[in-house]
Amino acid sequence: METPMNASCPAPMKAVSNGAFQHENPLDYALPLLILQICLVVVFTRFLAFLLKPLKQPRVIAEIIGGILLGPSAIGRSETFLHTVFPKKSLTVLDTLANVGLLFFLFLVGLELDMRSIKRTGYKALCIAISGITVPFVLGIGTSVVLRATISKGVEPVSFLVFMGVALSITAFPVLARILAELKLLTTDVGRIAMSAAAVNDIAAWILLALAIALSGTDSSPLIPLWVLLSGTAFILFAIFAIRPLLVVMARRSPEGEPVKEIYICITLTLVLACSFATDTIGIHALFGAFVVGIIMPKDGPFAGVLTEKIEDLVSGIFLPLYFVSSGLKTNVATISGGVSWALLVLVIFNACFGKIIGTFVVSLVCKVPFREALALGFLMNTKGLVELIVLNIGKDRKVLNDQAFAILVLMALFTTFITTPIVMAVYKPARRGAPYKHKTIQRKDPDSELRVLACFHSTRNIPSLINLIESSRGTRKRARLCIYAMHLTELSERSSAITMVHKARNNGLPFWNKKQDGEDQMVIAFQAYGKLSSVTVRPMTAISHLSNIHEDICTSAHQKRAAMIILPFHKHQRIDGSMESFGHAFHQANELVLGHAPCSVGILVDRGLGGTSQVQASDLSFKIVVPFFGGGDDREALSYGLRMAEHPGILLTVIKFVAPPGKTLAFGAKLVGVSSNKDYKVVIEQDNKEKDDELWSELLSICTNNHEVSIKYEERLVDSKGDIETALNEISNSNLILVGRMPAVSPLVPKSDCPELGPIGSYLASSQFSTTASLVVIQQYNASTDIHPLVMEEADYQDLPEPDTPKYFIGSSFNNALTNLYYYIILLNMV
């Protein structure tokens, strides 16, 4: 009896091996085998995600496909591979670890759902959510009848009916958020309606799933499902009235700006596990407990954000792919064989798509949603994903779904999610429209008009120099106000917290930028504090997008805010030894794309510590600024910017006009090649612009003669060669700031540059061989003739949304105002 028992019940795996040198195979032991499985799964799914990235597919698609390919449908068809890497005796450990990760992921999903926003769901979104659940659920009932008559004979009818209805009616809230973020639709009307409807749908789906689980028990007594539902209801009430107050207390004792106590994190994560144990004991699956704790968690304050930061990378990066592989090992596409099976697959996909898309589309039209937006909503609400797989796996574990039905429904979830992004991109592209505006350059006929600048920054490294540059730019004109839009450029990551941050964006009709609440962005606080201390209007903003298309957000925001200039940080920073180190090619490419599509002038700030490592007070500011003037539109813009800076009492402006000998040009015979980031057109370097140059030079002479309040020096320098230009430029290498045009008609000073977008002079001035102390702003003047691919189509009859009033902050004379200014100055020093 002992031998056959051992054959049918293999001994459990030991945890660790003694090593290969002890003649033991590590793959026969649980821990080393688990490590190999995790490494293989993570590498394989990430590789698939990389391949699918050009198709803008969410990572969940790669993880589902990776799970299926590693299972018996593809690579797992090899018995050697399956028995070596995924032997049956290891699956219990793998499934357990995957489900632990899933518990915490569902906790994160609950954190993303704000019940207050669901309560405020509008009439349209509520109607769309109800129709998006009802119609596919009814079709799911019809589909279940067909499946029971063919491939699912003998299954319990009621539980199978509910499982099929839930499987066809689910909309995956996290996956939908990711798709909307990829397509820059989260803050559009379509995105807001879709997210609200999906949140309602998500809650309803979990309630229906709880019902399905309660009905799928093995006990034949009809009272068991009733007891399960009553116990589940009691648990939810206990969570609301007993657990939530504890969470609220911990959240209140975690103020902004202070670290969250470790004991609070430990208590919360233990509560997640304890509630999961409770719901598993009740009989409605452990996932519900974790999900409920996430929902009742207070969303205000830093507590929820810190929890997310602590666990999301480990959960979504390591544990979650294990669940997809665990699901893929149960999926055998080979079971779908024969005409009947493939016909059933087509039927399931058709009913799932028809129910969601048509149900949502029709109700959207009834609610007076435009045709294209209604169609896009239909496809967006058809998104499936992880929650769908959870439902299917629970159904399979409870013997409601057999292998063939399970494989059909997994392929249905994969297909419906895969088609969402390309179809929505095809049927709906929100038009970026805006009213034309006048002041798109700093050089203008009415210098007393307000100057608006969109100043972008990546990190705290950029802030001191950027604030000092702004302080230098404010001038002294009483009527010429300076308005700064300080935009924090944040890369959109795969983290769920990034999606949550994006989803909190203000309803302003622009993709991915918002004015955050005080305290949410420590870098933005520095600009807010500076605004309190100066006569500059500062409006902080945040752009959250992939670096490959963040230029769209920058340019669109600049147009909507009617900016005259965009200031971008250079993609390199100076190291201690004076050499320049790159942040990465993505930042470099983003700057090039802004130069090619900007609706106004652009300045690239090469920061070498302008003013030191902290913000300089207005009374202490003392900068030497130099403008090398060669001629052309970009140089005229640089000189105009310099003239504005010269109005600041702490600025000494030096203008050097380079002049070629008679009969020569500053090109000195070199062939001038325009550098453009937009491959569809070539930059034309101006050469016949002497009249405009002379006009601005005359204005400079007039200012020097008539305005004795400004400190301006000027000189004309005759140069015979490139060497003379280099010599003259090296003489100004000890200045604080140099303003130079991007594309003057000058022979390049460096034979080859990895930053050709800075132009012939800027490339030389930005090199380490020139200076390690002089900061640089390379300026491109807006030219309507080259703006042939605008990101915002200007329409004369388009009405922009009204600009929210923002108070101007001045230094007060009263004692209270002095205290306030001191407070903000302390904040500024701390932040910077």
C-alpha cells in the first residue's frame, strides 16, 4: 500500500537545497524553483510589454499573453519544460504567493476608488454604467444557456448563469485608467464619463461576483448562500463602523510633511490580511476583504499615498505577473477544437462586445453625447483585464467553468482589451482648438503688455536657477506684469499612483495638467512661496505624461495660457568637475519636439548655477548678463529679453554686436544648414533681415540715451573669422548669464555637436570647454511661417475657458504681512 500511495501523493518539496556541489538539483526544492519562476515570468512579460509598447497596449495585455504562452497552450506544450520549471508539486507555492500579491493589488485598486466621487457621479455616467452592466449581463445569461447545451453540460445552472453574466459585464477600472492615460483622454469629457461609469461598474461587478461565489458553494442547502450574503453584509458594516475609524485616526496623525509612522503602515497591512482571512472564512473569497479595506481607507492626506508607495512596485512588478502565469497554466487553447468550439468563441466575443458597445453607445446618444464620443465610450467600457481573470479563476476553482469554457472566456477578455486602444484612436481624437492670441514673442510693439512665461522643470535641481531667472525677468514696468506658469514635468509611469494623480487633474480640458493643492507637490511650493514674496504672479501646474509625448502637454498648455515664451531645462546638468551629464535621450527628444511645435518663443536654460544653490532675494540680486548679437529673429528675441531684464536694478546688461568686414558675412563662406526637430520642414536661417536688426539696435541706443535707470553697455565688434568670434565669446565666460539666439546666420563654432538643436553659437557656449560658471539661455523666436504643424488649431470664433483669478502677491508693509512674508521665505529656503 505504501508504494502506490507515494506514487499518487508525492512528498512535499523541501524549502531550500544544500547546493549543486552536494549533488542536489536546486529545482527540486521550493525556494530556488520559486526564484527561477519569478525571474522567468518577470523577464518574459516585460519583454512582451516592450514589444507591444508601440501599439500603446496596457501592460496587462503582455502579462495575460505571457501567462498563456508559458502555459500548456504554447511553450508549456513541452513536457520537459513544464515538468522542470512549473512542476505540479510547485504550483501550490506559486499560487499562494500570487494570491498574496493579488490581495495587496486589490487593496490598491480600492485605494484608487473614491466613494465620494462615485456619489457625485452625474446622470450621464450613471445611466451609461447601468446600461453597460445590464445589457451584457442579459446577453451573458443567453450565452450561458448555449454553453450549457454544448460544452458545459451538467454544471449548476444558477451559479453558471451569474458567472457568465458577470464575466461579460465587467469593465476593468485600473486597465481603463491606464488606456485613458496613454491616449491623453483622462481629463476630457469622454475620459471623465468613462472613469465615473467604470467606477460604478466595478462596485456593481464585485457585488454580483460575491453573489455568484455565494451561489457556487458545494453544499446543497439553500440557506448557505443566504448565510454567506448576510455574513458578508455584516463584515462590510463592521469595516465601515469599526475599522474605518481606526484608519481615520492614523491618517489624521500623519500630517503633511512628516514621515508616516512605521507602526501605522504595519497595522494597515495587517488589517488587509486579517480582513482577507475573514472574508475567506465567510466564503466570499479573500480578495473581497482587501478590496473593502482599500475602499474605506481615507483618501485625504499623505497616508494613502505613502501606503501606495510602500507596496505598489513590489506587488505590480513581482507578484502580479505570477498571477497571470498561474492563470495561464490553467488555460489550454488547444481545448478549443472543432467547429462548435470556435463558433462558441465567436459567439462569446460577439455578445461581450455587442452588449457593452451597443448598450453604452445607445444610452450615450440618448443622453445627448456626440456620436463619435458615444462610440468611443462604447469601446472604452468594453475593457477587460485583471478583474476579469479573477472572476474566471474563481469560477474555475469552484468547478463552475471547465477547461474549454475557461479558455474561451480568457481569449474573449484578451481580445476585447486588445482592440480597445487602436479602435478608440481611430474613432476618436479630441481636437485641440484654441482662440488665436497676439503676443507669442517677447519682442512686441507694446512692451507694456503682460508677459506670460511657461517655465518647466523636472526636479529640485532646476528650481533655484529658474526662480533667479524669473526674478531677473520681472523688470520694473508698473503696467507690464509678469505671469509665470511653473510646470512640473512628471513622467507617467506604470504605477497605479501615477494614474491616481492624473485622475485628480482639474476639469480644465487640457491633458494631464492641474493645479495641485498646497502641500501635494513640494517643488511647486517653492514657486508658490516665491509668488508670495514678489510682484510676480505665479501659477503652479503639473504635467504628467510619457516623455515621448509630453511636448504635446507643454505646447497645448502654452497656447491655452497665451504664453509668450516656454522655458525648458537643458537635458544635461553640470557635474562637480564641470563636465555635462545627460538626463537621458528622452529629455533631449522632448526639448527638440517642443522647439518644433511650440506656439510661441522657446528658451532652453543651460544651468550652471545661476545665482548659486538658493534663491536670491530681490535686494541682493546682482547679475552680469551678456547678449551676443549676430542678427536674425532669434537674436532679436534674445536682445528683447535682455532689455526687459535690464530694467531690474540689479542687472548689468552687456550687448555685443558682431559685425563682419565689408563684402563678407558672419558665415565666412560656410554653408549654413538649418537644424530642425521636425523632419517635415527645414529651418530657413534669415540673412536678409538687416532692417529689422537695425531697428532694434536703434531702440537699444535710444534706451541707453534716454533711460538712465537701466545699466546697459554696448559695443560693436568687428570680426574677420570664426576664431575672432570665439575669442570675443571667451571674454564673457565669467558672466552670470548669456542670452543667445538659436539660429543666427553664423558659421558653426564647433565642427560636431551632440546638441545641434542649440544652433551654431549655443552649441559652443553649452560645451564644457567654454565655461563652468556662465549659465545660458538659447532662445528661438516664434515664426508663424514655420509653424506648419501646430498642435492647437486656432479658430477665431473659439471661446477659451475663462482664466481663474489668481491673486498677485506683493510684499506687505504691515506687521502681519511681514510675518507672512517671512513664513513663505522660510518655506522657500527649505524647499529649494
